[in-house]
Amino acid sequence: MFSFLANPARFMRFSAWAAPLLLALAGVLLAGGMAWSLFYSPADYQHGETVRIMYVHVPAAWWSLGVYAFMGGASLIGLVWRHALADVAARAAAPIGATFAGLCLVTGSIWGAPAWGTWWEWDGRLTSMLVLFVIYLGYLALWAAIEDEDRAARLAAILCLAGLINLPIVHFSVDWWSTLHQPASVIRSGGSAIHPSMLAPLLTMAGAYGALFGGLLLANMRAAVHRRRVEAARLRAAQTA
């Protein structure tokens, strides 16, 4: 699949229909998931109605990690195997992942105020998630600061790969240190601790985030390919003038 899409022409043909399809799917899942979580899922016996923030917060947390892992894989492919679109994919994913991470931090603070009595606490999970958000911003800033795209791609790939060490810290922080967050509730030995009436809309929202990421990723990559084609055309025109 990767080798097939390495050809920009094939990628453009594929993404021309895949991007709008994924965005449409995201819209359907998001509308259904929001209605399900707001009006049909029950309130929590401890958190009451504030538990509904979970349906926005938790998928944002999951996908902020997932998008960065995707960037790490794309960066490795671009750095080692010089895949034609790997660096484009990593760069296109970064603003989406940064948005998910920022949304996770904001909704977590909103949820934490009534649940924990504080908007922020420097515990392991919150701090490591903030570090992930800063790494996202640093990655984007590095791309913006270097005009030579080949050099920027190499340095950004190295930064991204170095930042992968933070992913297990985010994930296992609740096991390694005493934190305000509860341990894993969905994937754990013995089955999920979340009631199916809450788990189903939560997974629907997670699917919506995933489809949104896929659609926006392809759209961003298409824009990057178009931009490179325009710049190449301008350079050829300048050389023949």
C-alpha cells in the first residue's frame, strides 16, 4: 500500500475520493456520537452530567497519541527509506495531532475543575500530555523556521523520533506514579470497566476522530503536493525565461 501511494499521481487519484469520503464519515459519526453521548447515555454515579466531557476528552487523548505515533512511523520511513510522501504525511499530520492534544488539555481542565476541585495539577499524566503538546508545537515551529524543505524534513524527523519516548510515559504515567487520573478502563485484563451504555458512544466518538484525522490528513497532503507542483512549475518557468 505504501509503495503504491508513493507515486504522487496515484496518491492524488486515491485521495481525491478518499478524503471527502472520510470527512463525510466523520461528520456522520460525530453527529451520531454527540447526540448519543449528550442525550441517550446515562449520567455517571460519581461525576453526574459532567461525565459527558469524557466523550470529547478521551478520544482527543487517544488520537493525540495515535497521530504522533503515525508521525513517528512516517518520519522513520522518510529518514531511512526516503519514501516520497512520508515527510509530507508527517508534516500534514502534525497540526491535526496538535489540535487533538490541545483539545485534550482544555477539556481535561474543564472536567477536572468539578471532578477534582482543580483546573490543573502537575501530576504525571497531565504533565506528560502537556509535554506532548509542546513537542507538537516545536515540530511545527521547526518546519516553519527552515526554508530548505529537505533539511527541515531531516531535522523534523529526528525531533519527532526523539519525542516518541514521551508516548509510553503518557500511557503508563497512571501506573508509574500517583496521579489524579484513573487507570486504564477500556482495554484491560478482565474486560472494560465502562458500562456498554457509555462505552458504545465513546467508541463512536473515537471512530469520528479517526475518520476526521484520515480525511484532514489526506486533504493536507493534497494541498502540499499541489503547492510543490506549483513551485516546481514556477522554477521551470524561471529557468526557461
